[in-house]
Amino acid sequence: MNALHNIHTALAADGILVDTQPVSASPPVASDGGELGSLDMHEWVDTIQAVDERFAETIAAGLYELEQESLFVVTDTYDSGPECLDIVSGWRGTRVPSAMTQQLAAATSRVSVRQEVRLRLLRRAP
């Protein structure tokens, strides 16, 4: 909550805070050959819950007002399976299943990950 307090102080009166978070627990991974499976982001979902609790506290404290919340899909595309594996295996709270690790290591075509992302606009309260 301290960071949200600091942002509140730094925002102009009636300013907008833009918050985006990937919220998929199991985003699908595909290559040109079809679906490869899903990433396991259940740990990340726990992080999102903690973030949501902090936002709820700041809204309850009167620091922000929720202006808008929406969900949309973002597709990350990688030139190859090894590139995808290198990047997504470094994502916090993300586990790449062992069978998918082998598939990605061998994939030479483009690979995509589709994630649901939440966008929130919070207006700074006076």
C-alpha cells in the first residue's frame, strides 16, 4: 500500500493511475503446428490477489476511485520455441510444464502465448 500512497501523492489532482496485470492462471501456448499446452501461472494469481487487496485498501481509504476496469487478450509472439522458453521461464510465478519445455526447446517456428490482461483506471481522489 505504501507504493500506492506514494503514487497518490505524486499524481496531479484528479490524475489517473493506469494499472495493467496479466491475470490468466493457464495461458495457452501455441506454435505453427498447433496448441502446445498451457503455462502454469497459479503462483502469479496469488500475487494478483495480494495486489487487489492493496488496491481495495487504498480505495476504501479514499485515495482512489475506480473509473474503469476491463479485460482483453494480449498475444506475445516469439521467433522460436527456445526464445519463448527463455523468456517465459523467467516470468515471476510461472512454471513451464516439463513436457512443454521439451516441445519448446525443439520448436523452430514462431510460438505465441495468449494472456488475459486486466486494465484498471483509478482516479486520484482529493
